[in-house]
Amino acid sequence: TTSQPVLKVSSLKVAYGGIQAVKGIDLEVRDGELVTLIGANGAGKTSTLKAITGVLKPAGGEVLYFGKAVTGTDSFKLVEQGLAMVPEGRGVFTRMTIVENLQMGAFVRNDAQGIKDDIEKWFTVFPRLKERATQLAGTMSGGEQQMLAMARALMSRPKLLLLDEPSMGLSPIMVEKVFEVIRTVKAQGVPMLLVEQNAKLALEAADRGYVMDSGLVTMNGAARDMLTDPKVRAAYLGEV
Ligand code: ATP
């Protein structure tokens, strides 16, 4: 499309003291796109997400959100503007019920009826959460907590959703389920930037992909081309 990208990252750098974790990367998410960022442990993917969402102040570069510079803006302000993240390790409120967690996700909104309607809407996508609506989140399995973390982020009605390793630590069946949900969310038109260790599933679900290695983007393109690229297959898909 000719419209403004939802997210445009230019020359982004992240440093921890003297360690350069992200060394100047460019990436883009356009309207309706699911973009995945793959790469080995320690490549700098999480640091990239944290710099985009204002959790970390970047050491350099620029983050444009719908064309507006938001570089270094506080996470809270970005959530208000529709930029939501599901962090690695999920961080659901374990001592609150499922419904309370979802209400917390809507903290930036004040349309009570809309919030109720959205809870019902996401309950249809996540039936397990509906079944357990009044239970404490801490009693659910890791996969169910991942679903809840995603549903909670969606309650803010994000214009862009960042997901950090949603499949991490889950059983194969729950991994499939998480990706099914990611596809459903994509079908609802929510643009997403997905960081994943599971490169195969991520590329199968995504429109486009970026490969990160040692703080740099080393490759990018259409996800379906990357799935068949011999270098990607050998290095990231465990195939020869
Ligand atoms: P992972 O899959 O392990 O999360 P990643 O691609 O997300 O990997 P990052 O977590 O962004 O990578 O880490 C990039 C580099 O920055 C690594 O070398 C890591 O050791 C380093 N790093 C990350 N967080 C910190 C920190 N708080 N202090 C110092 N170094 C850090």
C-alpha cells in the first residue's frame, strides 16, 4: 500500500554499558502485516522490542509510529497510543482472575460497554479463558497464561502488537494453539511484530521476515521466500 507504515525503525541501536546488543537496524511493519523477527539466542531481538516500546532508551536511531517519532517515549504513553507488547515470560497477574486480567488490559480505555463487548469477543477466540473466567490466572498452565497475556494486550485495542517469543516453554500442542490464535488476530487486522525462536512456524504465519544475527539484520524478505531460502533453512530451520 502507499499508506504510512505502522512502524518504521531506522538505524536503531541498543547498548548495555559497553556491550552493543543492537548495532543499527532498520525494519518496518505495514498496515495489516504480520512481520517476524527471527535469529539465535542473544541476537538482539528482545532488546529491539524493548527499545521500540520504550522499555529501554535506544543508544541511537529512530522509531516512527504512524509516521510520528516516538523514540524513547515511555511504554505507558505508547500503550495509550495503541502500541502494546506481550513480553517474554508473559507477566500475567497471577493473583487476579482471568476477567480481572482482561480488565487490567483495558486500563487505557474508559468505555465500559466496549470493554465488556471486547471481553466477550476475545472469549470467543480464546474459549479456554471463558471456561475459566473467574479462576485465578496463576492456576492456569503456561500455554493458557500465554493466551491470557495475548488477550490482555488485545484489550487495549492495539494498533500494533509486539509479541516476544509467545511459544517459549510450551508443549507442541500449545505452540500450535498459540499460532492459531496469532493467525486469528491477524485476520482481525491487527498488525504484529513477532519475535520467535520457532522460525519455521513464525515464517509460515508471517507476511515478511527479518533475520537478526549479532545485533544486525542480516536478511529480510517475503516470509515464503525465506522459508525456501537455503541459507535460512540451514541456519534457522534445522534443515539441509
Ligand atoms: P533471547 O532469545 O535470548 O532473548 P535475543 O535475540 O532476544 O535473545 P537480547 O536478549 O536482545 O537477544 O540480547 C542481546 C545481547 O544483549 C546479548 O548478548 C545479551 O547477553 C545482551 N543483554 C541483554 N540484556 C542485557 C542486560 N540487561 N545487560 C547486559 N547485557 C544484556
